[in-house]
Amino acid sequence: MKIWAISLWIAFFGIISPLKATEVAYAYEGKDNTIKSKTIISSKAIVVKKAEFGVLRTDKDGKVTFIPTTKVPLQEGKAYGWRIQLQGNIGELTWEEVLTLPKPPLTWGTDKFEDFFLSPDGTKSVVKRTDLVQKGMVSNFWTISTGDPPGKYMLEVYADKRRIATFKFEVVQSEP
């Protein structure tokens, strides 16, 4: 009853739409009306249409092609990563990626401005980024560097506080 009353009051004064008023009201918790979360709770679920992991191949003309695979050659400069097709018009999406390696690499790095964290043992990185989702597609790619270990890796992608994709793959010694 309290949530309904708050929603009606906020919507009546035209502060925000009735739907958003309900979302704001649900963000409150307890008798002291403290805010449970600083963000408005979304009523629109993220729906994944397709999630793929693979490598990028660039031909002699500079055209880049995504090749789905679970084997990544241990070649310096080889790009690997994921792309996820979402249903509907998302707009901006804040996502988080957890990349787990079999052992620490020689170095870690990122060239984009984002939140980037490492686990104390150096085997896991967490990247948090907000991207404009165009045509329902969101993606992220890494590049093999000197000192990256061969072995089994795992990549988990989170959005809206839930895991939306998990990719298990292997970085393998490339053939000469």
C-alpha cells in the first residue's frame, strides 16, 4: 500500500511517469524510508538473443571478420573476445566482464577509459564499462601479448546485476 501511495503521489505531481514512479518507490526499503539503491530499479529485463566468443581476423584489404571458436592462437597481436546480440532497444548498457586466466600474465593492460581491477593473485581481471548499444550489439575484445599464458580461460559477462554470458576457451600454442 505504501509503494502504491508513493507512486501515485510522485506521478500526480508530474515529477516522473507513473511507471518510473513505481520503480523509484521500490528502491525504498524499511520503515525509515532509506534508499536501498542509488540507481532506479529497471523493470525491463535484458534478453540475450545470441552470445558468441571468437577471434578477429583482418584480411589484406583491412576487412575485419569475427570467427567463432574456442581456441585462441598464442600469437602476439591476435584479438579475441565476445559479442552479444540483445533483444530490443537498450540504449546505454553498463556491463561488467570477469576474465580468468590459468596463471598470471607478464603484464595486464587496457587501452580504454574504464574501471579495471585485478585480483590479488593476478589471474583475474574485472572490467566495468558503459557502452551505447547499437543495433542490439555489445562486444569486447582483448589482444594476446608477450607473457600471456597458454591454457584454459573463462570470461563472464554481467549486466543488470546478473550473468548474461559465460565463455570457456583455450589459448593454445600456435603452429609454426
